[in-house]
Amino acid sequence: MNKLIEDLIEKGMGRLMDESRDEMAQADEIYLNDHKDEDDLEKRYASLNLTREQRIIINDYIACASTVNHRFADISYMCGVKHAVGMLASLGLIKGIEAES
């Protein structure tokens, strides 16, 4: 089944994943409120009187946290695809794929 997921990614699943996730995010009130809060906090952060070294450390931390969260979202999405395919295979609705135990 992992081979199936790898094939899906190779065939453009990443683009589809990003598009569908972005579409759902833009319709989610909690996400939109959090995004607005993030923008407001970014402006407040930019106005802080920090040294160059402090700003570099904070920027690196923010970038790392963002990358980790984005990757976790991708993994979660692919895990959902894997489970959905596995369930359909175990029900016999998809042929030629072994359901994982």
C-alpha cells in the first residue's frame, strides 16, 4: 500500500492535496480567524525593538515551526488517503491492493 501512496504523490497528488486543503481552509471560520490573528501578531512582532541576533533566532524558530506543521499536515492527509484506500480494499471495493493489517 505504501507503493500506492508513493505512486499517487509522484502522479500529482501533492498538487491536488494542496488545492483541496487550501479550498477547505478558506471556508473554515476557525482557520480564517487564526490566520487573521497570525497576521496581527506578525505586525506586532515586526514592531518590537529586538537585536538582529534575537530577530534571527525568533525568525528561525517561526520558520521551523511552520515547516514542521506543514509537513505534519501533509503526512496527516496522506495517512487519511492510505486508511481510506485500505478500508476500500478490505471491503473488496478496490481490487489488486493488499489491505494492511
